Amino acid sequence: MPLETERGYHVVIDNPGVEPRYPVMPSDGKMAFAMTPAGLRIGGQVELAGLQAAPNWKRAEVLLAFARKVYPNLPADLPSDRIKSWMGHRPSTPDGLPCLGPSSGSADIVHAFGHGHVGLTAGATTGKIVAEIIAGRPLSVDLTPYDARRFG
């Protein structure tokens, strides 16, 4: 299966000096802000890169710079020990679509992978489709575009 790693970045600022009451996702920034017990979390910035590729920490810098635009009261002189950057891998297919459906190799296997950075968002629908397959019920979605055999 041709999977690639879709890497996501986030930054957490401990004791940021601003505390939004609700998560915010400015459309012009393509990122999200949310208060967590660890501090202000800024998530976004996705790239396709191999598992062995070094992190591109400029992605985290973009997040922090945009946070300063959204929250002008964010202190400009935050000490580096209060800023934590993170990068994680998510399995993604080359065409960006997940693989969903019964395996051609075994009736006991149902494919449900390759969601990239929308796995949590697509989880409920994917779970419903997997339940329909396992129960032998009619499918609520045409799975043709998601068939794992499309790659080979």
C-alpha cells in the first residue's frame, strides 16, 4: 500500500498571558487555537514528507507568528522554555482519500485507514461504514473511490 506520512505541527505556550474561553479557528490562518491544561495550543501546518525527513520547524514558527496576530496581547518576549513545538506523523494515501472497505484477501479484514489529518473528523463516519460492512447491511456510501485496490 503506498502510504506517505502527512506531518502535522503544533505549538503549546505555557502560561501565555491570554486565555481564550473557546477554541478558535481563523479561516485565514488555517490553524486552530485552544486552551489546554498545558497552555495555549496552536495546531495546523501540514506537510507531506517521509518518516526519515527532519522536522521543518519553520512550520511551528509560522504558527507562533500567526498566534501573535490573532492575540496581540501575547507577550513578544516569551522565554523559549515556555514554548513547546511538536510534529507528528499521520498515515495518508497519495490521493488523499482513505482506504475503506472489505479486504480482497480475507473476509475477516475491513480496511479503514489512510485518513491523513482528518482521521478524528472522519472517525464517526468511518466507524458507521465499518459497522455496516461487518453487519452485512446496505452501505450508506459508495465505497468505489475508497477501494484499496485503486493503487494497484
